[in-house]
Amino acid sequence: MQLTQFTDLGLRIVMRLAAGSATDAGSAPSTRAIAHQLAVSYTHAAKVVARLSELGIVTTRRGRGGGLAITELGQTAALGWLTRQLEGDAEVVTCEGDSPCPLRHGCRLRSALRDAQNAFYDALDALTVHDLTTAGSAPENLLLTLTAPTANKP
């Protein structure tokens, strides 16, 4: 199963905020700063942050002294739940639609893939963002791996 870019970025933003909560020392990073650190477009990051805010995973403050912060829910929510929220209810395969599959009536592939998708989410339910950012190393070590994006040279 492959996650959407939206979900991938959402998980990375939450991990970055969780890892940085101990080291950001009173200065909450902005969406623009997070986008730069993760080498993604500001627009895409802003859409993801808006969704994370709707879910109660992050808090956002505008203006001077503003920025992003992870909430208690963001630290303790199961990754499976968070991934489900970001991914939505889409099926792994599309059997219906403009050009429906002629095998769809007797096919068991769709249910097998749905079972596999649920097993994937269930495996993620055993983990939280806190688990990922603290197990085995200090949270600030995760931040040390962030490097400034470099320009592609022709």
C-alpha cells in the first residue's frame, strides 16, 4: 500500500513538531519554516497543517509569536487513526467508476485488498508519534538529520 503525498507530509510534519517540541525553546516554528525544512512547497504544507489543525493534532497561531505546536492528542494519537484520517475512505483499487471492471461481480481481490489495508492500519495503531520520536534516541537527534534543501544543479 502506498500513502498519498498528503498523508506522508502530514506524518512528517507531526513528527517534526513532536521532535522539536523539546528543542524549539518557546519559539513555535512557522508553516513556512517547516515546509523549508522538509523541502516541500509552502502551499502543500499549509493545506496539510490546516487538516491537522481541524483534527486537533496541531495548534496554529498567526502573527508575531505565532507558529505551530503539537497538541497532546498529536503526541498520543495512534498512527493508524491519524493515517486513516489523512488518507480518507478511498479503496485500494477502484472497481466501479467511469470504466467499471468487468470482473467485479465475482472477484475477491477487492475484499482481500481491503483486508490488507485494514491490517496495515491495525499495525500502525500500535504506535504513536511520541513512540516514533522518542524510542531509542533523543528527539533532538531526529532534528539533526534535517538539512537545508540544496538547489539542483544542471
